[in-house]
Amino acid sequence: MPIRLIWRSSNYKMLCLLLILFIVTLVVIGLYFFPLGTIFTVVTSRKTIGLQLRFVVNDTAVGAANIAAVGAANRTVNNGTTVEGLWFNFSCELFRFYAYSAFYDDRISLLSDPVIRIIAISDPFEALSKDSHVICVLQYRDRIETFKMADAPLAVGYGWPLKKKEAMEYVYTCPTKLGRIPQAVGIRISGSGNAATSLLPVTVPRKPDVKREMCLCVQVAFGSLDPSRLIEWLELQRLLGVTTVGVYDLSVSGAGRRVFEHYAKEGLVDLRRTREIHPNEDRHHLLQGSPVINDCIYRHMHEFRRIAVFDFDEFVMPRRHSNLPDLVDHLDRHYSDTGSPYVNYAFRNQFFFLDLAPDESVPSRFTVLRFRTKVAISADGYSVKSVINPQACIHMHNHYCWGVTANYTKYGGTASVSPELAVNQHYKKCHLSEAECRSLMQNVTRDDVMLTLKSDLVRAVDAKTEELRVELEGVTYEP
């Protein structure tokens, strides 16, 4: 049959169209499960010591890539597991760069397109040559795009030596294209000659329909922690209206770890891991304290109206309100009525030194009920702790939010809350010079505000201690 007649056949035309449709379908499915960017990453990553790992974004596995991570346990991670706790190594000979996590930030208050926030430890940014630039490598399902990082990173700490060389804590920012969420992000330094062959998964924070009131983010946890004090502290935070506590375990041992794991199963603690970038670094926790706080804030920024930042030996006890959310509501109304609304609230520090005589009538497992003697309140600005608006704060130190989004720059920054309403109650042995400690402890007053919660706290701590008795049996705690 002549070719012209065959083509005129309607059956033949239909067969050809179906064949074309089948081929296109195969191509689309292939690109969905194996994006070109992923194939590129795997092919070009021969020099990377990495792991084949499925990305976990918003609790959903969405692809695969080759990652290079540092940390004691990274060699044993299996396919399909999460990567929390590992620091991703984007270093080159020109500049050290270690990233802990990356978040998609699309807050309306940015007044800009969404961005990617990378929580990292790097060489001081000022040390980067003027001829070099930080390049963001964004992997989407169907392509890889690169952008020059336009803005300097935002500091979240004061730095600490890493391998005997100064390192700094930052939040780096990468641009995106509106409406497109990258699966992963990589970093390379222009002029280094290194390709961006390692990729860090991008987390999309949850956006529940209804926000909860109060989350608490804590500096990195390490070493031997007293289980009795942890139980008391966590139950007290619960009584004060906190519903989630973000805890990041660097090296918690024995009983402390068991307590955190118990509360994690219960749902009060969001327990995550972080690891040493290099083993056996002196006081490495000082470098990781602020990065994990910022991870916690970005992770929960859409879930809570407010986020508090306290340490394990301190809390804010409202003196005229039943809990922290009620206190914050009062502060919001007060400053709105004055026409000068503030974004964040800072609470002045007041020490309840454990060197001072306790109330011996109270059992030893209740630190805050036994030690009710305080020294003079610290100077305003010294060792304060804050409750922040997570829709505003973009980089947080342990004490203050150091910067806010564009929409909140028109408001007041951080208000110092009157001690008549609440202070940051700080329980520790005096850590100052002998002369300073002696001077402070000569001027003390009794403060029984904690007795207002005594019955509820005793009941909660005793019930939890009994619940944990079997889990802690035989587990040692060494102060």
C-alpha cells in the first residue's frame, strides 16, 4: 500500500498519536522521579564522600541526591532516613562553611519573594576575599539554578574557635523564584574551583490551620544533666503554658537523655540531634548554642504565636498573670494602647544562687521551691531572656532577637518588661568572681512567688518521677 494511503488511514493516525502520548508520559514520569538536577548531582559528585539519601521535606520524601555531611554517625546513615543532626560540609580551600539546616521562608512580613534560610557555622564572613562570592545552588525537580548571594549573612553569635581558627554562627539567605520551592540547596564559593556537589534538604515549615500559643527553644544540651531538675523544669514550663520545647542533644548522657526521650514520646519535647563538626573540640557547645535556637524558631515559626528562648536553669514566672500566654497578651494590649507596639519582649535577669541557704522543709528534688532567696536584679540588658514574635524575627541570639523582617521595622524592637510583671529567674551556683559573689550575697531578699504553684508543681513532678522510675532505674547521674 502506498505510504500516502497508509497515513490517510484513521487507524494508523490514532496508533501514532497513542505511541507519541505513551513516550511523552514515560518522559514525564521519569523526570518526576529522577529530576535532571538530581541526575546531574549524582553524576558530578565522584569527588564527594557522601551518602545516597532521600530528601525529607515537610515529612515527605521527594527525591534523591548525593550529600556530603560531617559528624560522628554520618557514615552509618541508611537510605531513607532523615539527616537531622549532621552538619553539611560546603568548605573549600578559601572558606570553611558548615550548614546544619535550611528552611523555606515565605512569611508575608518579608515584603519580598520567599527566600531560603541556611543555618550555618563558617569562617567570619569578613575573611572572604572581595573577589569571591557565596553562590547558592538550588535544586528543583527539573533543573538546577544558581544565584549569587546578594546579602551578607546575619550573625547569631559571637564566634568560637574551630580547629584553633575563629568561626562564626550565621543565618545565610539564598533567593528563590516566586512560587517555586527548591528540594535542596548547595553552597559554593566563586573562584574556589569546587563544584557544588553536596546538597542540603530544604525544609518547608508546617502551617497548621490553628496556631498554638507558646513554644520554647533552648540552647544545645550536652553533658550530664540532673534528671530531677529536668523533670521539675519541664513540668514547670508546662504549667506556665508552654506546649512544645525544642531540645537539641549534642552529647547528653545517661539519665538526662532518658528524660528527654520520655517527654519526646509524650509530645512535650521536640527532641533533635546535633553533632560535633570536628571531634574533641574544646567547649564546642558554645558554637552550636545559637544555631540550634534558630533552627527551632524557623521550624516552628508558623505553628506558634510566640516563641520563648530560655536555658535549662531558668524560666520566666509571671507575677500577676496565670501563665506566659496571658502575660504576653497583656503586654501586647499595653503597648498597642500606648501607640508604640513592640515586636519582642525581654525579661531582666535575677539570680537565685544555689550557694544560698535553701528551705530545708522542701524535698531536695524541688530546686525552685527550695531556693527562694534572690540577689539584687541584674542590670537591664545583662543576661536577659526573650519571648519573640516568630513572624518577625530573622536572626536570634540566646538573649535577644537581633533583626526583624521588613514589615516589622516600623514597630518598636524589643521592650524590656517591668520586673513587677516578671523576671528571668536564674538558678545556678555563683559563677562570678569571689568578690562579686560575696558582695551580691550580702544583699538578698526572700521571694515566695513560686509557692503559688507549689501544689500543682509537686503533684506533676511526683507523678512524672514515679512514671519514669522504671526507665531511670540503674541509670547513673554524675553531677
